[in-house]
Amino acid sequence: MAGFATNGQEGTEFLSMLPPPKQDLSRYDNTRPHNEQTIDIPQVFQDAMSVREEVYGEQGIPLEAEFDEDDPRSWHWVVWLRLPVGTIRMIPPPHAPNKYVSKTESDKHMDADPPRALEEQYLAQSKHPSEPYVKLGRLAVLSPYRKLGLAKLLINTTMEFAAKHPDSIYEPPSPTTAEKANLLGLSTDEVASWNGLVMIHAQANLKHLWEKYGFAEELINDKGEVEISKEPHWVEEGIEHVGMWRRLHVDNRRL
């Protein structure tokens, strides 16, 4: 049974959740490993980073690329088996285009957004969503524990939380922001709430994993209409990547 710890972290002895830590990560030093950070860094986040550093480090991701600007605003989950063995994060809206990519350099992480040229090509040719969406990422499970269904646990737990707490995921924009959205041709409904849209950037060789959880490159609604078309694949650090989508049924009841 899930409970609340005194430090604001939610979870069980087996699975812990950290709400967006925000300023609690203001002193995080991405040039140092998790166990060399200051004592004010939330323990659940240190646990998540311990897993991420090991798993992505094995894949050649440099330490300084592991922590990014999305970590303070994301939800983080950690699964425990006497020690932290798995983690995932969920980034809420908004998601600005090309957030990780500049004209001169790209993110060195495998979880990064596509290169600018490919994303511009995709935006020009496809139905890229203007509505808010969440992004799952930094899914990592230590090698000895990868046949225990922990990735499934993390993915399902994250999506279940999001579906049950849509108002926590996304705060409606202010009237000024909504007016700016209207000037950009977006309807108020499109930006006023999160309606269950979830995306991931996956390594192409792991596409089948995400398909098991209902994700697809091309999102088709109940009427058989294409809501979001396929985006071009891209290569980061020599590995082919793909964008995938799913829409959850959210609990829109208000207390």
C-alpha cells in the first residue's frame, strides 16, 4: 500500500516517487556522480541517478549529459530490491521544439530530442500535436534485474499515476498565455488541459518493448483518423531512435 513519507516523497518500500524537486536540485553538479552531491539533494533523486549513471554509462553516455534541465521539473520513480535497481522519469508539458539541440551541438544522451533538421522536416510534413503532452524517459534497470518485469512496473506505474492525476501533470495556462496561444492559432481547449497524450523517444531496437505498452509511431484515434503521423528516425551517438505516442484515458473528475 502506497504511503507518504515525511520528506514529501510518495511510495512503498519497493517503489518510491519523487514529485518535481524544482529548486531542491539547484545545487546539483552534473560533473560529479550522485554520491558526491551535497546532502540537500533528495535521496530518491540520488537513487535514480545511481541507476541512470550505471546503465547509461555502460552505453557510453558521459556523466555530464545525464542530468539535464528537465530533471527539476519531472516526476521520478525508483524501484528497490535492497538497493536502487530501476528508474524512470516523466516530464510534464510544455515541450518546446528543439529544446536540447542548438545550431552547433546536440545532446549527448540517447534520450535526446531529434536533431534540428529532422525535427523541422517532421513539423513541416506531419500533424505534430499542439496539445500538451508528457514525455517518459530515462528508463533504466540494472543489468542483473532486467528479467524481473521491473521496466513494466515502472512504465505502468508512471502512466497510471498520470491518468489519475491530470491536474497535477499540467496546470492550465494563465489568461495571458491562453491569449497568446489563440494568436498562434491554437484553440483554448488544446492548451487548457492535458488529455492523456504521452510520448517517448526510444532506441529503434527497443521499439517492440514500447509497442507492448500501447505506443505507436503513428497515433490513430478511435475513428481511425491519424492524429499524429510518423516522424523520421534519427541517430544519436550512433544509435537509431524513433518517436512513439499513446493516449491514456484520464480521470477528469474534479474534487
